[in-house]
Amino acid sequence: MANRLAHATSPYLLQHARNPVAWNPWDAEALERARAEDKPIFLSIGYSACHWCHVMERESFEDPAVAEVLNARFIPVKVDREERPDLDDLYMGAVQALTGRGGWPMSVWLTPDLKPFYGGTYFPPTPRHGLPAFLQLLESIARAWTDQRSELEGDAASLLAALDRDPPPAAALPTLDPVRRALETLERSFDPTWGGFGPAPKFPQPTGLELLLRHGSPADRARGLKTLDAMAEGGIFDHLGGGFARYSVDARWLVPHFEKMLYDNALLAPCYLEAFQLTGEPRYRETAVATLDYLLRDLRDPAGGFHSSEDADSEGEEGRFYVFTPAEIEGVLGPDAARFCRAYGVTPQGCFEHGASVLHRFEARDAAVEDALRAKVLAFRNTRVRPGKDDKVLAAWNGLALSAFARGYQALGEARYLEAAVTLADFLRAELWRDGGLLRTWRRGRGHTPGFLEDYGAVACGLVDLYEAGFDARRLRWAFELGEILLERFQDPEGGFFASTSRPDLLVRQKPLQDGAVPSGNTLAARALLALARHFGHAPFRQAAEGALRAAAPLLERAPAAVTGMAGVLASALDPGPELVIAGDPADPRVRALVDRAHRARRVAGVLSLAAADPTLPLHRDRVSAEPAAFLCRNGACLAPLTDPDQLTNVLTT
């Protein structure tokens, strides 16, 4: 018999819809039932591509004995962290405060008034590695709720109060010192042998890579490029189908945790585009193209949006879809198998479980392997059972994808990327724009949940990037509208932005400031508002972005490595790039030539506009020329109009 998750849109929630646990979604009915029955809530938070979430489901949530206790003594509630990032952030903070670590699946016990009093992550069915058996833990917590309730409630109140303390914003905008300290922190944690930052497991850290490439010294940029090279050569990159896995379990980037997330790939593709623009090296272009094409081929919804993720597991085994033995390659390629195996590190002993190998290019990075051979192995791989896919569409992650495709078109001139970005923007407007606001999530025609700060910030950033790619002024004006809503619904007058609007089921409105796998909501909002302020000359946007920087100042001072995305925004605010307006008939080949040069050049933190797109835009004022010309200004000083594309390239790249 199905439980109350049967009507969810989230694939993660639907995976649990037939558990014997009487799961509830996080909604008014479940929360009211907890109050009416005076029972604690067992809150389980995870996501569809989470390997250990699947493990805990098989071991515990499908166990009738576990279900009996959960259903009798608790109100079991299941949440998809990707649909409710505000709940995930709040209760993850509680788990980290209680245990010193976090992760998913997240298990939290709440009082009927939603205060957390106990928590952890994965719990096994039998005691091991210092963790109690899940069923024993449930029985112990149930007894404690009966026998020691007042003590638990007191602990919960204290914990919640600790989570509701934001340091006061700085009185003034920070200087560039935090940017320097962030770069120094990345230098200290850099692995000179394998690239990346810190020990295993290694995560890509795209905001840190962007900071190194955009605002670092030549030595900083070299560290960023080495990391990009190592990831592209390692097993974290899919050498057949393109795209990056979530992280590497080892220091070499060799064996990944095989789940693939939209946000990782949408953030890493621009890093490789930037590296290509910086160096001209074809390998960075090739990796960016393979990553963007992976998104188009495997994560694109027929309606135009992009799905959230692909699992690590298939047929009950992690990585099964992606790994190979020499015998399998020989069966596909015959006499060409040995050459392919040498080039991609496929060996008899393997580097993964059961003697299988993860494809990588460390030992033979220069070995030539024809596209036809890779295509044959890919075709063979495609006969396997594919990992499960979370096909819901999230506004924020699609905003990141919008930026990636728009920037892909600018850097490479590939029309399919502009077409994908235009279609995606149209999808977001048609399916996730309701009653003057963004929705967070959509799946198979059903959209729901009011958007969060990161949704507004990421989509606004994507729309600005799309405008600067195709110069459809409607995109820029919608971004402006999102910026106004962002200030109206999320801004704290003291500085910074809350993750969500005020709502009765959220005890604490937090300010997301730390940059994780995805830039924080404040980073995305500040980035979008700074760009919009320059396009429109709109002072409230600039002031609000500076408020976010002031709110982040304590973190920038204390832990700059945790806010590398915000450090990049700070660098852009204090040292803005050029304002470039191209005037003339867009159909004139000379205008097209100027636009192409502007697109191909690196314009760190700069803005680009086409006067003919909308002459009423403030940035276009006085940008008039009888002939096609580029008007370029930096820090309030403007050059004479440029008409020669080569001259424009020289000015932008020096």
C-alpha cells in the first residue's frame, strides 16, 4: 500500500512511496498531526542520486520492524533536499552542531513544534563503526521522549537559538584583502602532484577555480589550470559520454562517486571555457564541449529544461554502468582493444571493484584514439542498464545551466548552445513563472514550491548572460524584474538576503553565505544585482549587492576558503571590468565582427550590450555612431569609439 508520498513529483520521494513506513511529505497535514498527537517528528532528508540514501532505504525503511516503531512512536516525514534547501540548510546545521559532521541521508528528530533535539546521517541496521543500530536508536529516542522530555525540549530550544545567530554585517564594504587571503588559502591546500585542494575525497570546487582563473596571479592561474587538467584526465570525467561525476574518492581524481549532477557540470563547463579563452589550448575547449553536449544529450527534458541528476548506482551496484574489463573492451574493439586499453588505463587488475577499471588518461594522455573507437565503446555501454535519473527540473540549477550555455555560445560561437539557452529561458518563463514569482521545481508538467533566493539569483544571472549572448532585451528586463522581487521578498535591511520568504513551517530564516557545491544564494544574488546595476544604472541593486558583501564580511575575514564565490563577487565589485556597448545595425557584418570579438575575449566582470537591442536602456545613452563602433569604458573613463575588430581584441585582452 502506498503512503502519502504517492502524489509527490520528486523522484526521491516517489522512491519511498511504497515503503512500509507511513511517510508524510513536509506539509501542513503532517505538522498538524505531530502537534495533535504530541509525537516527535522523524525527519529524513536526502536526494535521488544519493547512494547511501538508497542503502538506508533497503536496510531500514523497507524493514517492517523499523516501520512499526516509526509509525507508532513518531510522525515520519521525508524531504527531498533539492526541493526544500531551506529546511535542509537549517537541519543540517543542527546535525553538524550535534555530531560535528553532516551528509545525506540526514536523520533528524524534532519536537512537535519543529525544534531539532537529536540527529545524524546514515544509521546501519546493526551496530558498526561506532554507530548504533537504527532500530535500537529509534527505541532509545522513543523512551527518552517519554522519560526525559523536558530535558530534550530544553536542549532543542538551546540548539535552535544557536542556529539563529548571524554575525552582524560589517559597517563598510570589505577591501580586497579577503580575496588575497582566499587565494592564499587555496594555495596552502593545493595538491601540487594531482591538483585540487585538500586531501581525499576531492571535490571540484568551481567557485575556487573561477577565483583562481579570474582574479589570481599567474601562479594562481597555473594551479587552477593544473586542477582542470587533472580532473579532465581522471576518472571523475566521463571519457565516453562527457560530463563530470560528483567527486573523487581518492586524491588522484581516479575513482569517482559516480553520480552526475546538473549543477556540477553547469558550473565546471564555464571554468573550462574560461581556461580556453585564457590559454587558447584546444583541450579545454574539448572538455567544455563534451560537458555541455552531455547535458544536451542526457539531461535535457523534451520541454526544454534540464533534469537534476543521474544516480551512481545501476543494477544495485555503484559505478556498474561506467567501468570496464579488458575482456569487455576486446569483445567490442577486437584488435584495436589493446590500444584503447593502454590509452584509458583498462588493466587486468583494474582500479575499481571486481577487477574493473575506471577510464582515465593519466598514463597515456597523448595517445591518439579515434573517435570511432570511443563511439563503439559508448554504444556498447549504452546497452547496459542506465543509472536512474532524477528528472525534476529545479529553477536555480537551470539558471546555472542557462549561464553555461550562453557563455558556451559566447566563447565558442556554437549556435546549438545559444538555441539551447533560448529554449531554456522560454521554458523557465512558461513553466516556472507563476503569479509574478518563480517556482522552485517542475516535473512532467507540474510546477510547485515558491522559489528561494538561489532560484532568483541563478536565473537572473543566467538571463543576463543570455542577453549578452543573443541581445534579446526581453531577457534583461525579466532579469531586472527578478532583481526587484529579490529585494522585495528576501532582503534584510541590515544587509544580505534570507534564503526564503517568511513562512510558518520554517523556524529560522537563515542567510545562506557559504559557497558549497553551488554558490550561495547571497553570492548569486550579489553577482546578478551588480551586473543589473551596471546595465540599468540602478543604484538600489548596487547597494543591495554591497549589503550582501557586508553581510559576508565576517566569513570573508574568518574563513575565506568557505566563500570563494563571494570573494570573486567582491573582487568584481571593487575592480569592475569594462562596460562595452556596440553600436550599429545588427545585420551589418562589421557589427557582427565586433560582437564576435567581444564574445571571444575574456571580459572578467565586464558587461556587454548592443545598442540596437533596446535604445532606451540606460547603458546605451550617448552610444551613437554613424558607423559600427564599440564604446568601451573602464572605471568611468571611456576610450574613443573602436571600429577595428583587431583593435577591440587588443584592448580587451591587455
